[in-house]
Amino acid sequence: MMVCLSQRQYMIDILNRAGMADCKPVSTPVDCNLKLSTDDIPIQDATDFRSLAGALPYLTFTRPNIAYAI
């Protein structure tokens, strides 16, 4: 008996919650030339951010191939 687990739907749900479902994949997940600015508006309600940040560790435990990108 073989059991195969898939986290595809879980990943899709996380992307939808983050508003990133239409983003394009890239071969390098980190922007090496990113310049941060202090002009950005801070997060008004951190609840969504905390929810997404809590979902990502579970995803990386079950999908180690995407752990570096997260």
C-alpha cells in the first residue's frame, strides 16, 4: 500500500490569501538587487500577515524543496 500526499491545494490557498495567485514563477526566488524604502506604508492590520507566516512553516516541513524560497 502506497500513500502519496500532495500539498498543491494548500499552496494554492496560501497564494490566494496572499494575493499572489497570478504571480509568475522565477528560477531565482530572491531579488539580489532589492532596495528597501522607508516610504512604504506599514501594515495596518497584522492579522493576515501572521496567518500567512504561520502557514509557511508547515508548508516547508512537508515540502523541503521550497523551503529555501520561503
